[in-house]
Amino acid sequence: MNNVENVRVKPDTRNHNGFFVLESSYKLIDVNKNGWALICLDDATCHYVDPDDLKMPRGWKKIEDVLSA
């Protein structure tokens, strides 16, 4: 899978630990076999989130477009 820049999270998105994730622009790194999407704000700040809580950049229809790439 190619990394996707400028992925945003929906309001009230929580990470895999149940903590709220900052509403910002992230880089989508991967979606693992357990169904969590790994997104990173920078080299030190990453979160696992539900892929359904992602807003893909314009030109992408849905997360499945990324998974099939």
C-alpha cells in the first residue's frame, strides 16, 4: 500500500486505546490485518484508528481504494 498524505479524521475519533485523536491532517501509513489504520501526524506521533473514521483526500472515494492499491 502507498502512503496517502492529507488524510483527516472525523470529529470524536478515538484511537485503539480509547483516547481522542487530534483533528488534523495525517499520513495514512497502513491498514493492518486486524483492521486498524495506522496514521501519523509526524515522525513521533502516530495512532491506530478505525478506518471508517478517516476522511480521504479529494479524488479518493473511500478507504477501500487505498487498500486495493
